[in-house]
Amino acid sequence: MRIVVAHNRYREAQPSGENTIVDSEIAQLTAAGVEVLPFIRSSDEIPSMSKAAKALLPISPIWAPRAQHDLSRLLTEHRPDVLHLHNPYPLISPWVVRTAHRHGVPVVQTVHNYRQVCSSGIYFRDGVICQDCKGRALGVPAIKHRCYRDSAVQSALMATTLAVHRGTWRSVDRYIALTSAIADHLRDYGIPDERIVVKPNSVPDPGRPAPLGDGFLYMARLSPEKGVDLLLDAWRRHPVGSLGTLRVAGDGELRPLVEAAAAERPDVVYLGQLDRAGVQAAVEASAVVIAAAMWHDVLPTVIIEALANGRPVLGTALGGIPYLVGADAPHEPAGTGPAENASAVAGGGGGSAMPAGIGLGEAGWVVAPEPAALAAALPVARAGASGLTLGARARYESTFHPDVVTKRLIDIYASLARTPNPV
């Protein structure tokens, strides 16, 4: 089987989980005997482009003529079975779907965000979930609020791109939804069920989990949508030392808040940005990993890291988090607000002994994205961590292990290669 993997890499100065996942997936497919033809562009190429190439950048999200030419040549020469698209912006463009179909090649896309609808891709603006562009032919609110790169001009270009390519996206042969919440998002966008498959990402197996550590680990970009300020608010509602240690890893615009909390309280430790070995050491030192997202976070890789190491997760009941911890009760589509989505999940599977407002899954707990709710759940998670370690590892092995995920992906390719969907 021969697969083209198309991806526009995000800038290396801004660490991207999506870049990491694409690299890992290529390696796993290659190890499984699949011939992978990478079609990769990088946003780091932009500063060194010629003046002529830079002049075409404004239209690249819509068309990207150089990318179409290069892809067409690749498809003609190698005749792949499937093209697998990840991020097309800004140098590849969704137009690659049309180029692939013109060559008779079916297309799979992994949906890593909400950019079929939202110019920023995250349904989050000014500290709250925002879906003002949902259902609109043109995302005028995105232009008004400068949602893409804080630029009205670039936001207008992205909003136009999304409008132009609505038909393109609806022609994709198979969508890979990383969680059930993304599947709901795609259905709401008009994609029929038969074109959607739920297949999460994976992380390498670290081996037999180390004995449970103590305290909590938060590891994410230190930005408003990731909820570190929510977590610090909840943590301060408990006496110093009563919950063990809160370790915070990552970097971003809210780093000063974390540094101030670490200076204020000895039970808060700021670890900075960690390398691979540092991540593993931080997970092993902790008992519970926290995912305090304030947006419909698609698939926080740190949760899969936690499950692989037998660490349960305390998360907000938004986006893919309930699915990841196995607390995925029937829920509203991604357009639902935080309180409604949280209560829908927390109402299912909590058990009679579980305090109100805390949803229990096989690998962790979910709560509403509110300081009081998270504060109430912290001691529950600390007390119950040892009881969910086996469940966390079992969920990783059954759902997120590379062997399981790679087989699922190859099966998706095979179904399309046998019965391509002509356009």
C-alpha cells in the first residue's frame, strides 16, 4: 500500500502536538510496511521565500499553485492508493483534495481542529468559547474580531478560504475524527456518518508503569484556552500542602501567573518547557494529570501520555476530554456551551458514591470548567488515583496503543483503496 501524507508543519518556534503526531504516524505506518510518500511543507519556509513566492502567499490558503503542481507530479509518478491530509494551511491549501480527486486518488483527512468553520480553529475568543461564525456563509465575526493571527486582513483571507472550500471539504472521501466530539462537529457541518471514522492518536508505549507518584501534573501551553489560570484559582482554594505538589510544565503568555504562584506557594512547582525525558520524569513523579481546558480541546496528547503511564486524569468536560478518559456519555455537539456539555457528561457514570458534578470514567474524572467544580474534584482525584491506575493503562492498551491505532488507520486506507469514492 502506498500513501501520500500531506501536512503543512507549524513553525518550530511554536511547539506543535500536530507536528509530533504526524511524524509519529509516518514512523508507525512505515514500521507496519506501508510505503509513505511525505508531501510536507513548513511555515518556517516563509521567511526565506523569494519575493514572487511571498507575493502569492495571500492566495495560498485558497489555491497554492506551486503545491498543486508539485502534488500533481508526485501523484502522476507514484500513483498512490490514498492521500492522507492533515493541516493544509497556509502553503498546501485544501485545493489538494481537488488535485487528488482529479488524479483518481481518494482523500482521508484527520481533523485536528475546528477550522472547517472557525478561522482560528479553536472556537475560543476573549477568554470564552465562541461560535459566532457557525452556520454563516462567510465568517464576518472572525474578520471583525481579528481572529486569525490578530489581523483583520488575514482573518478576511481565512474566512474567505473557508467559504470557498465548503464544497471541497464536503467531497473528502473519509474523515478521521480524533474523538466522538469531533465526529459530532463534522456531522453538524454536514458530513454524513458513513464518511466519518473515530480514530484517536497514539503515543509510544513507555512500558510497564512506574509506581504511582504524588500530587498533580499540568502540562500544556500556558495560554488562556488551556486553563492554567482556572487550575491555579482552584488550587488556591485549598490549604498549602493539603493536595501534595502541583507541577506545571510548559510555556506561553501566562507563564508569569505560574511563576507568581510558584513564588507564593511551596506546593506549586514550575518545571518550564520539558524535553521528552523530562515529560516522562514529570508524569512518573505525579499521581494525577490535569487537563483544565477552557475550550473544546480536541485531543490533548498529555492525556494519552498519562494513560500510557497508568496515571488517571482529571479534566474539564469539554471537547475530546470525556472520550479520552472513558467518561464519554451521550453529549451535545461541539456547539454546546461549557456548562451544558459538562453537566451532560458528569451526569453519566458517576456512581452513587461520587460527589455531585463530578463525572467518573474508567481512566479519570471530568468536571465543569469552573474554579469551584475543579477545586471540589481535586481531593477526590487525589484520594481515588490508586483505584484508577489499572483502568488508565487498560484504556491506553485497548484504544491508544500504536499497534491498535495503526491497524485501524491501515484498515481505513484499505477500505478506500478498494472502493474509491469518485468525485
